[in-house]
Amino acid sequence: MPRRTMIGIMLLTTLLAGCGGGASAPAPDGDPDFTLAAQPSELNIAPARSGTTSIRITRPAQPGGVVNLKLEGPMAGGGADRIGGAFGPQQGGSSALTLTVGANVPAGTYPLTVHGTNGSVSKTTGVRVKVERWLLVDADRSANNGAPQDASRPLSALDATMRAALSGKAFDVFVVKSGSITTDVPAINGPDAARLNRYSGVVWYTGNQWDQPPTQDDLRSMTAYLAGADHKLVLQSAAFVQALDGTANVFQATDQDLDRNAAQKTFLRTQLGVQGYTFQYRRDAPGVLPGPGSVMGDLGALSLANPASVAAFKRLDDPKGQDLLTVGVGSGVQGAVAVSRTGLGSGGTSRAVYLGLSPDELAGGDVPGLLGRLLRN
């Protein structure tokens, strides 16, 4: 073999050896290990909206390589029925993860996984996305309730107030048809349990009218809804209590006289923790006070109009319940006109709120603030 050829082969062999023969790159200098953590690890995001969490990437003192991140899980992906994720640049040991919920993702809680890799090192951390969608059940017997399919019917002032309370949230509206509680059931029923279960929260209001409280079918639907997980019901109805027997200026027990209105009394007792109820048609414009230690504590003074329909309650001795608002119902006696109860349903994760007065019968005070607190409680 010529000397020049031999020298060329030797040089080529040396170069290939220096490059690892072209088979694989050498391991990077430094330690490839890392850990991941999401802060916060749970986000509430409405359909067609986004939220952001920070993915903290902790590296050793002498790190090696680059950590690559991706989002995984049954609901991860693009499109209207999935939850998409976009990672920002890694700066200061963290990456911002922006999660976007598709417009058609149903209400519920969805676990997602952030998967990081660096060479042969693989780590994960979890993120939970709670998708909120609310249903507003309009049952106040105003003009639009006469023909629920007629969008040209005007809304009442209360209708506008209740819709405004849900601004900023994803919500749908179910308009209950006006009719007779004795002759028009089931045509005047509200949404059934299957419909309610599509939503993380339900606001059901009857306003200041007395003639059409929720039907017994409605109560069964609400009870089934509260038996689920992560559900919230806000029920406003003085009519519900006015229709019961024996209402007066004293509390009527929910566990007595069950041969009459048994379904209503059972609902009050089992779902809302109510021991006694009373209905009053007030002409004295009483003040409404926040319940001790409740979310209403910083709301300020509220007062009722003259006249006003008021349902008030005495709660069971139940640590899961709370008086949110109170009003005087007799000499030295306070009744709760707003109560809440937690620990309901699957895993104790559902909750109910009852408001025994109509927001449009408040003569003074922060009505939007009141409704906002009821939704958050």
C-alpha cells in the first residue's frame, strides 16, 4: 500500500475515534437528575378560557443536559373537547404552563401529567384542572317565563341581576315555564338530574312570587345532583317555604307532620340541615345581619324593602352547616335567611346554599357582593 494512502487511513481512523465512531454522543457533563413540582397544582378554568401554573424544575448543583417537558393525560391535546398545554421558556428554574380548556369540555375535574425527560432520567408531576360551567335556572314567573322559547320576551330586573352575578363565568340559562303547581306538572318542571349533572354549579331562583315553588320532581333532581361530586347548588326561594303548612312567627319542625309536604321538609332537613322554618310577609323593613364568622362578615349592612317575603330557618346542630345571613323573626329571636351546608355527595365534596329572600327585595346594601359571596361560599 502506498505510504500516502496509509497516512490518510490513519488520519481518518483517528478522526472517527475522536467522534465516537459516529455511533452515539458522549454523556453530557454534569448530573442529569431533576425534580418537578407544579405551583399551584390545581386550577379552576372555565370552558374556552386559560389558566397558568408554574412548573418548578429543581436541578443538582452541577446540572447536565436540558429537561424537556410535555403534557400528558386522557384529556390532554388540542381541539374543543380537550385541554391544551403550552410551556414557556425555562427561566430561573421554572417554566410557565398555560392550560387552555376547549369550549366543549364538560364540567368536571381532570387530572393531567407533566412529564419531564433529560436523557435517560424521567420524572412527572400532576396538575388537576377543574372545569366550571354553571346553569342558571330562571323560575321567577316574569314575562319570559310565560313563553320560554320566545327570546323576544323581556327579562325582569331580577333576571338581569342574576345573569350579571354570573358574568365572568361560563353559564347556560334554563327558563322554567309559568303554570299551576297543582295542574301543570310536569310541564313546569325545571331541569332534570341528567341536565343538572352537566354543570359544576347551579343557581335556581324563584324571586319574590309565591305561586310556583320548585316541584317535587325538581326536589328529586336537586337531591340527585347534590349526591354527585364537586357540585354546588344555590337555591333562592321564599315560595318554597311559604307553600308549606304551619308557617307563622314560630319555627315549624322539618321532622313533624310528614303526612303533608314530606318531600319539601325532607329536602330542607337532609340537604340543608334545617331543623325549623318560618315564612313572614314583612312590612317593617328589618335589617339583615351577617352570620357569625361567615363569608358575609365584611359585606356591610343590608335592609329589606317594605313589603318583603322572607323565609327564615333554624339549623340543626351540624358542624357542616352555617348561618350566612340572619334577621329577627320574633322578640329576641334571630332566624337565618341564608344558610349553607358542606360535606354532601360523593366524597363529601358537594355543597348547598339556600337564600330565603329575593335579591330584588333588598332596599339597600351590596346586592352584587351578596350574590358573589353566595357563589363562592
